[in-house]
Amino acid sequence: MNAEHATPGTVYIVGAGPGDPGLLTLKGLRYLQEANVVLYDDLLDHRLLDMVPETCEQIDVGKRGGRKSATQDEIHALLTDRAKKGQIVVRLKGGDPFIFGRGGEEALHLSEANIPFEIVSGVSAAAGVPAYAGIPLTHRGIASATMLVTGNEDPNKPETTINWPQLAAFDGTLVIFMAARKLNDICQALIEQGRAASTPAAIIEWGTWPDQRTVATDLEQLPAAAAEKGIRSPALIVIGKVVSLRQALNWYESKPLFGRRLLVTRSREQAGPLQRRLEAEGAAVSTLPLLDIGPPDDWAPIDAAQDELERVDWTIFTSPNSVTFFCDRLFQRGRDARAFAQTRIAAVGLATATALGKRGLVPDLVPELQSQEGLEQAFAGIDLADCEILFPASSIGRTQLVEALTARGARVKHISTYTNHPPTEIAIPSALTDDSLDLAIFASPSSVHNFHQILGPERTTAIFARTAIACIGPTTAAAARELGLRVSVQPTESSIPALVQAICAFYAEQ
């Protein structure tokens, strides 16, 4: 790996933001992508670790109460040791390293050890968490100053470094970290020191995460309201008049899928775009890859078919995967889109057409009904007598369309372009075991059948007695119904944007 931005032997203390991985800075991302070793905190979205190189050493040094954790001295030793070995070291910390993140302690240790370091600021929980709760820290005419305070100190102690009378008199916004356990004492102390009991106040649990919960009331009632909702750490307290703006500015918790727990069953390679769109609508998304997509066992039949493309009247693609494996193989062999000059192209739907477009190919036929049945109907008005048709598909692709076109006089060559089989190892998401799942999403008949096979008929029936099902298209929906499952969501067109829109519409009616 050639480092373009990072310097070997340097420690980069990177702020990861308060939770949402999208809040990582571009600079932090660049260093993660070049790291030889990353030492990471506990309260981080582990998708951030997917951004490091495959060879990167990942060390969990997070501190959580009630479990054995790395000491600060051990963290210092690890940073020094790896840097002296000439490695690119990333110390990944939640929020901002210099705001209650002990980043200063680690930087001082590195300075004393003559280890070069760099601080990469992150979005602090002080800014990010209230923003996701619809609470600005400052607002013209309401608050012109903000004070950040740790809640670890007991306000009832005889000696404390926090001036509670001064905090009570402060007319701006108070942001109190690590204070969920002392919420009652803090609110009581502020009121006793003169802060109005009616001051707007809020506590935000798991801020910027899909599990975010916010309780907003006044200073006096906040402890009881938080206890009633079962609010626990990690949580941030915000006290001040700006909390009253939440009702109008609550953008995150107002998203159409906020608070919904969804399961995506696509392959690891394909889950990303759907997952990101669902999360953009506020959903908490778990993944259960039920398909492993890979190259064919033998490329020879595909190579032979590609060498005879000029003799083919139609090439039919019924999935983006068939496009990817067939066309990428063609390009690897030194050919390009001109190979399709003598053949017309049919695509089963918009997603497949988009995959073709990315490779410079525009399909001649995309059926209105985006399914193999739709393709069969679209070909009804086309004379297929003596037509040569190439049908690159999955190793377990359906043969109904092949049989229908053959019955009309076409000579159809069905070749396996990629393999499609259940994964060898499966980690069942907690949403399937703790009864918290709202919706499972299937994008192929194979994923439906594999779910049924892996979890078993009884467990599948039990899960979907309480969980809704969304299917990307009619073929997938038919596979679910054949197993006796009820499909609640099916878009009018088989595409990821249409599927997400249909899911949002479904919950809008709930």
C-alpha cells in the first residue's frame, strides 16, 4: 500500500464523530484508508472499520463500565510501539479527540516520547447530538453562548472543580456529557443554585444513531421523564431556551423510517446501496446476506458465447449481476461495447438497464412489467422464428422464459454467468432473535428460499407472524407467497429507489 496522505511512524488521533459514520471527516477517512493499525474506542459504528485496508491491524481499546478494558497506559504503550515500528497508526476516538475524549493526554504522551502526531478534529457530540435532536446550541435572540461540562463529578461533593452556582447563573446553553446516572442530582443542584425549574431541558440517548431517543421537558421534570422512558448511557443533557426549538426543528426523528428496524437480505456485494437509502430515511438496518455471488466455475462457455455475439439476434439480461459478470469478462478479454453491435439487448428492469448503461450499453427492450413474465409479454409481438438468443444468467436462474421463447421458435443459449448459493457462515442479527424486527426485505427468490431453509419453516413462520415482508418485484413476491408468507410491500417497478419509496409509503399509512 502506498500512503498518499499519511506518514509512516506517525500517530493520527482521529475524531470519528458521535455515532453516524457519515459524520467522519474526509481527512479522517483518508487516514483510515491508509492505516497499518487502528486503535478504536467502544462507542463507534463498526462500519468505520470496513474502511481500513484488509491488512490493517484492528485493536479494540474501548472503555466500558463493568468489563475488562485497556488502561490508558496500555493505550499509550501501543501507540508508541506501533509508531516506532514505522507504521501508520490511527487512534480512532468517538466525537472530537479534544472534547472530553482524552485526546490531549494521548497527544502529550506522544510528544514526550518524540513521536510525531496529528489531531484530526471530529464532530463533537456537543454539536452533533443536539443537532440530530433538532436543538441548536446557539440561536439569535435566544442563546449566544454555550458551555460544555462533564457530568462525572457529583454536584453534592464538598469539593468540586465545577462551579455549580456559576452554571446555574449562566444564561446560555449548557451541554453536559456523561451525566445520565447523575441526572437527578444535576437538575436538582442547578435549581437549588437559582436556575429556573421551568428552563427547557432535554436528554438525548444514543444521539445520531438510529436508536436515538430524546426526552424534552423542563429542568424540574426531566429526571422523572427520563426515568419513565428508561433513558440510559450513552446520553447527553442539553439545558437552555434553545431546547424549545426542537418542536419545529426535529428533522432526524421525523424521518419516515425513523425507529423502524429493517433487515436487508441481499448479498454482501449488493446490500450497500439499499442499506444506505434506508438509513437516509431514518431506519436502523441490519443485514443478513443470504446469497454468495461469485464467478462461474468455468469461463469457457461464456468466452465461447462472447466470441459469437455477432451471430446473436438478442441478448437478454435478467439481473445486474448477469451484466456485471458477463460484460466485465468481455472487457477483461480486451473487447468493448462494440461487441454488441449486431445484437439487440433486452433488460428485465431499470436496475439491470442501469448496470448496462454504466458499461456504455443501452437496452433495446425494457418491459413495463419488470419481471421475466414481463419480458415474455414484451417479446409477444416480436417474431422469434429462427432467432438466436443468448441468455446469460445465474447458475440457478429460472428457465420459464427460456422455455417460453423456445416454444415460439427461438434458439436460446442459456449460460451460467455467475454462481449463486447460500453463504457458508451466517451471523443471525439480534433483530431476528429479540423480536424487534419490523420489516424484512427480499430482492430475489433465492434469498426467500435460503431464509426459509436456514432458519427453518417453524421459525420462519413465527418471525413473519409479527414481521412485515417487502419484495422488490413480482417474482420474489411469488416465491414468498409460495411458502405461505404474506407480502406487505411490493413496488410498482423493480428498482431500489422504488422499493425504498414503497416502504416509506407503507409506514406512512401505519
